[in-house]
Amino acid sequence: MKKIGLTFIALASLVLVSCGGEEKSEDKKKDNKEASNEGEENVEAPKEVAMVEMDLSEHGYPLTIMVPEGATFEKGNYNDLIKTADGKFGITIETMDWGKDEALDEAKKNDVNKLKEILEESENGYFIQTEVMGKDDFHMYMSFPAPEDELYIFQNEKGAMRTKAEATTMYESLKSIKQK
């Protein structure tokens, strides 16, 4: 009877160990797959962001823009900023006479943020991908008529590198701008 009990325990142990081994083997395969993707570009799928209309006329711009819920407007000395608390959205606004063509020409000449690709271009704006120190970065520009032959210029906040998904949300926001 002892032999049958020991045989049963040994068999049960063998089954448990082999089942655990399969799970570990699956985990290893998953880890190896993830490790083999380490060198590949991490592509983040755009996430749905709840957008709301922000009326900029109370800040001196006769425009509306769709921005992420919770975004705030900050008045600055040289330019104004629409941003979210998490830092994933930041658009500057300023008034100047520099059109889209001049801005895009400067982007093409930039030897620090090297232009990789023009992702989208319109009559009054663009969305580009650049490379800085081996990392991808994204920039956008949109202009609208302002008084005295100037333009309201909307651009991404300088100095903050964002993912393509975050930058796409910002560019879609710029495309939503409407004059009042």
C-alpha cells in the first residue's frame, strides 16, 4: 500500500512539475519575443483622447480649438501656451509675420533637428518628423490671419519630445482651429 501511495505522489509531483514547466516555457517564449523586439521602434497606437472646444477669444485670439479635456491656457511674455497637466499636450501661440513656407524652410535647414519626413502638409500648416541625437521627434505648425498683416502661429511646445501618438493628437487639434 505504501508503494502505491508513493507511486501516486511521485506521479502527481511529475504532473505538477511538467505543467509548471510548460507555463515557464510559454513565459520564456514571450520574454524572448519581447527581447527580440527591443531594437525595433516602439510604436504607440493613438489613444482616444476626450476633446473639448476651447474659446480663445477671451485670450485675445478670435478662434476656437479642440483640446484634450482639462487643458489649460497660460498667458506668457512672448507666447501663450495651451497644455495638459500630464505634459503630453503643449501648443504655443504667438503673433508674427512668419508664414508656413518660411517655417518649413527653416525646418529643412535645421542641422540639429534633422527633417526625416513631412507627414502632412496643408495650405497653412505642416506636421513633420525629425531626428535629434538619434531619437525621433515631431513638430507641427499652423497659421491663421491676424490683424495688421500678421499671423497667429500655433506650434508644438519646444523642448518636450513626444511620441507620435501624442504629436498626432496635437496636430489634429491644430486642424480643428476655426475663426470666430
